[in-house]
Amino acid sequence: MPTVVIADLNKINHHLLAEDEKIIESLDEITDSSYIYILDDSHFLDVGKIETDCLHVPFNKWNDTCRNTKVYFDLEQYSFFETFKNSLNTDPAVLRFYRKEEIAYSDKLILEDLLVFSGIFGKPVKLNISHTSSHLRPQHVIITVRFTNKVIAHFEYTFLTNKTNVDVEWSSKGKIIEFNSEKESAFETSSQSFKKNLYTIPSLISTSKIMEKELLELISLYSLDLKERISL
Amino acid sequence: MKIGIMSFAHQHAYSYANSLMNLEGVELVGIFEEDLVLGKELAEKYNTVHFSTQDTFLEINMDAVIVCSENIYHKEMVINAANAKKHILCEKPIATNKEDALEMIRVCEENEVILQIAFPVRFCSPIVELKRILDQGMLGEVVAFRTTNRGTNPGGWFVQNELSGGGATLDHTVHMIDIMRWFLEKEITDVYSEIDSCFGELESDDAGILTMKFENGVIASHDASWSRFENYPTWGDVSIEVIGTKETVKVSVTNEHLKVYMNKNKALNYAFTGNDMDYELVKYFISCVQEGREPSITGKDGLKALEVALAAYESNLIGEKVKL
């Protein structure tokens, strides 16, 4: 059975595509089971027609009707993230995570970040949400979480801003890790025309997850908070 | 202008003393310090007179005092100085509880002396510039603030709650609350926080993250901690990001630096190149005393910042948002 990846093609690093990773425009092009086929996420509605057990979809497209699919998260596709995750220790810590996004408010984006960090720091013990008035642009959201693994965290999002950026700081006893996608980048440019933080297919496949019971429970837990407490 | 310093328990006293030495027409006429050995050393260092009791110190001819004691003694020293008709610059936080702060403000008003709280960040050049462009409307309407004030654990009495009144959350929250209030000219109405001891086995807290809401709907986050360690390139940070409807601007005070790399344990050191806030703070206080005018940072400002820090502790305790 072939491997099929559903992705926003603008986010794929085309320079690093291997010979067996092939971008296709329709399902008809799936012919060889040894290939990894990459299909633009505008074809997501066709997922049900794909005959494969190796289907990878982005979390923002996933819904609970997607069976036999693996899901990948945007944050885990950043090249820094694996190193960041491996650099953490189990000490009590403060996490500060901040995204700036050009898109309008997306509860799915927040949700997937919370899921990724819950995978590292455990379930939320306490959670508080604060956000700006719906008539203001940009929109800003602050989420405070105390995780089971002795980590307290701020997750902040500015939507409808003029650039995208991820900023993360982790402070523990004798160890501080900082990353800012704008500053820690090979590019220094006055424009946003260079594509940065692009997905690679091996990363995407290796971080994809089956939506098991524990993850589904976390989704329900966080979704409820986001739906009840945010009206943007 | 004759100035005295009451206690060198807070390390900022040294910076303020150096500032006094550099101001023309200003004389450091005495130091009150209960630690006799330290007091003698300081008197020699600053070529002044040491006093071991507040009574004898406050009898000398001087216009104003700078209070740099442990937080818990601010009230006693400020009230004694006010009753002795001395103008006062008091280290932050103004006090360790609201009642003490209110009494300090009242006694200073009754004695018609200045009570200025030491919020030197108001005199940091990039912060002043940010205030200017904000007031000119260049950022549009403020939507949110993101602030930090993180440093190294000062140890000593700072980590003893009976002397400090609180740990890093108290120590490193009040500066940025004051700046946000100054920028918006609005008060904070809601505070939510998570506070903990993450960086050492301390009696006091060393980390606090706060989420706040102002009366006009602006929201804010703040990260207060003693998370920085000896080998970190700088002592810590003071930063504010103002997210506006027209533009977003971030000011990181400690980003004004040279990067100095050395082939030793602390390989990278940030050599600060910004302006001396403490000097500007002291200079401003002296000018207020000389001209007999009320400072822009009053006891009320100290009280308002303290209220938010205390609300953060309460929020952490009850696990809910606290209304002010």
C-alpha cells in the first residue's frame, strides 16, 4: 500500500523532497506502492477514497470521521522542535510559548499546540484563558496552564498580525532554552518573501500519531475549554 | 542638597549611593545601617558618617532619605523619616501589605513630604521612547501587553518571606505593572497566576506567571522569576511588548549590549550599554525635592503595583482569578 501525505503544499520543503516522495495533483496518480505521495490539502475531502493504511493528515484537517489515519502537528514539523524537546529535563520549569499568525483566530491551532506540549509535560491540572475583545484587530489570546509534570506555562497567540513567528522559552534550574523562529534563522531579510520553517516528509511521517483514546480525551478536555471560554 | 540612605540591605542602595556621588550639589550626609561592620565600611567607602540608630540618623540636617531596607522594614523607616520631615525615595515594593502601604502614604501626606517609589524602569530611555510613541498614537489602540522581569536569585533576606513578604513574584512583578499602568493610565481589574518554586529549594517562590486584565479590556501576561543563573550572559531581563491595532513594538532593556566572548566558564557576557536608570531615578527624585513638586511616581503607584502582586499570590492560592 502506498503512503499518502495530505499537506499544504506551500508548507512543504520542495528542495528536500527525495526521489520516492512525489507531489501529485489527483488520486489517479497513485500507482506505485513504494512511493510516498503528497497531495494538496484542498483534496482533503477525497480522503475517504484513498485506499491505504498509511495516510497522514494535518491536525487542522482531521476530524473524528477520519479512520485509519495518522495525524501530524504543525509545531512538531519545525526543525528546532525535536532538538528542543530532547533538550528538556524533568525538573520543575516555566514554559513561555508565543505564536504570531497572519490567519484569524484558530482554536485548532491552539489545540494542537496544547496537545503537543501535553505529550511532553502531561495533562493540564489547571487552565485559564483570557482574550481580547472580538472587535479588535489583531486578536490576542493568553492561556495559562499548570501541567502535571511540575511545569507552569503561558501559551500566547496573536492572530491577524502581519507576520508569523514562533517564540519559545523554557526555564528550569540551571538550564534555559530559548528559540525565536525569526531570530534563530538562516535568513535575515526585510521582507517575508522567504519561506521558512518548511515541513520535510520524513519529519512529518515520523511524528504522525494514531489518534488513540488518551489523545482523544485530551482533545475533548481542551476543546471544551477553548469553546466555552473564547468568543472571537 | 543633603541626602541620607537608610539601610543597605537592598543591593540597589549601592547604585543609588554611587548616583548621589555623581550628582553635582548633592551630598551623602549619612548612612543608617544596623550592621555596625558594614556601616563602618560604607561610611569609609562613601566618605560619610555612619549611624547605628534611626533616631540619631534622622536628627541630622538633611533634606531627604533613600530607604533600601528589607521590604518588611519599609513601613517603619518611611514613617520615621516622614515624621522627621524628610522627603523619601523608597525602594520597591512599597510595603508587604496594603494596610502598611496606605499608612505610609497617609503619614507622608500629613507631614507634607514626598514619597516616591523606586521604579527606575520609568527612566530607561527605550521605555520612555515607547511611552512617547504610544502617547502619539503610533501603535494605535493597545490590545495587549507581554512583559517579563527575570533575574538571578538574590538570596539572603529576599528568600525569607518574613523579611521580604514574598519571593520573585513580588520582587519582579511590580516594575512592569507600574510601566503598564503608566502607559495605559488605567487600572488592572483581574489577576490570574501560577506561582511556584522551580529553580531552587527555597522557602519563597522563584517563579510566577500572571495574566491580567485592565479596566478598558486590555489583557497582559507577565513572567516574573529568579530563573537566571550565574553563567547566563546577563543578570536577567526587563521587557515589554505592546501589541497595538496599528503596530506591535517590543522593548527589551537588556538587549542594549555588547556580546563579549571569553575563553572561560562564562563564555558569553552581555556588557550593558544602555542608560543608567538608577542614576536618572535618583536625579529625578532630587529635582522633585529641590523644586518642591510631587514626583510622577507616587506612593499610590507603589500601592497599585503591590496590590497586583498580592492578588497574584491570592489567585495562586485559591486557583481562581482575583478581582481588584
